[in-house]
Amino acid sequence: MTDDARSGGPPPFDSPFEDEDTKQRIYSTVLHARDPMTAAEIADRADCSEESARTHLSFYADLGIVIRHEGRPVRYERNDDYFEWRRVNELAREHTVEELQTRVSELTDRIEAYRDTYDADSPPEVDVLEFDAEQVEEVYVELGDWATAVEERRVHERARRKAAGSTAPSHS
């Protein structure tokens, strides 16, 4: 046993799914995939049979967790819309409308500050090559933070609208 395994650290790199069952390994594999994959590719990465992969992928496709792309061969990919929907519902359930509005306002302020700093409406409009070499890394970090703030604001605003809609009185 490695020191990392004894100390509760990450699993060894050669067997990252050691304590997970097949269903969890397939789920993890799909979550980490960047491109659509065949059942055989997923089975290989999840260390299971292709038939097991197909069974679990079919289940995840029925739930909307993965998207099944018909063709030869069939390919599967993570359904990002499903995970955003889950995140929106979680935020709406765990936070009040006021808390969500406060977060939307904070993110809006941060976005506006970046717009002012870079004299641009969005991160892709910023030409990193216009900055000194010493500044480039910091600019990339800030552009990443700006893009994240834009995405988070969008998700929090969806959650705010959902929470506001669920607390509105019904019209009988």
C-alpha cells in the first residue's frame, strides 16, 4: 500500500477507480470525457465489459445524463444541459430569492469591473498580445475569472427566476 493510500490521499494514478463500482466508473468516465466516445472506449477507460458499459450508458441516456449519438458506432457524451439544470435546481432549493439576487449583483459588479479594466464587453474581445510579457499570465487568469463570472451570473439568474417563480402565489 502506498503512503498516499494510507493517508487517505488520491488513489494511485494507475487505478483511479479502485473503490468505485462499474456504474460509478462509467459515470466518472463520461463526466471527464471531452468528446463523444464509443461504448468500447468508455468500457476501456472504466475497466469494465463493453456490455456493462452499454447497459449503464443506456440507463444514463434515459435519465438525460448522457446524450446518445446514433451512428456506426454509437457515441455517448456528457449532457452539459442536464448538469446545468441540476445546478440551477440545487441553487434555487438551497438559497432564497434575495440571496440569489445578491449573488447576481455581486457577479454583475465583478463583470463590470473587468469591462472597465479591459475596455471590452467580453473576455474574447481582449487581445492578450497587447500586454507586456510579465502581465500575460495575470491577464489570462483575470479573463478566466471574468468568463467564469459571466457563466455563474447566468446560472444564478436562472436559479433566481426559478426560485421567484416557485414562491409566487398561485392564481386560482
